[in-house]
Amino acid sequence: MKPQVKIQYIIALAAFIAAIGFGIAGFITPPPGEVHDSVLYLVAQFLLLTASILGVGAMFASQKISLQKKLQLLHGKEEDNEEHQ
């Protein structure tokens, strides 16, 4: 494994662990059970960093494109049915 890829995985793991840690800390600190918006934003940023390093964003984009194609095909079929009636 290349050193650059190894560093990316280490950063992704550290960001994921930090996100979990800040999420738990948000529930524990006073007032208990209420998480401040800044903590939620920080957790979201850490999880986004982890996902982008691991390539989850590219996987989602390809699914989004295929979903758009399916919706276009479905929409086209509905128009055909309306024309025939």
C-alpha cells in the first residue's frame, strides 16, 4: 500500500472516531440529551471528510444518475399511457 493511501485511511479513521466522540460528548455535556448545533455541524463535517476519503460520494453520485434515468424512463412511460387513453 502506498504511503499516501495509508495516510488517507488513517485520517479517515481518525475523523470517524472524532465524529463519534464529539457526538457522544454532545449528549453527555450539560444540558444532558440536548446537542448544540455547532456539535452537529462538526460531526457532519467529520463524517463528510471520512466519506469523501473512502469514496462514498462517488458511489452515491452513480446511484443518483441511475435513479434519474429510471425516473425519466418512468415519466416517459406515463406520458405514453396518457396519449393512448
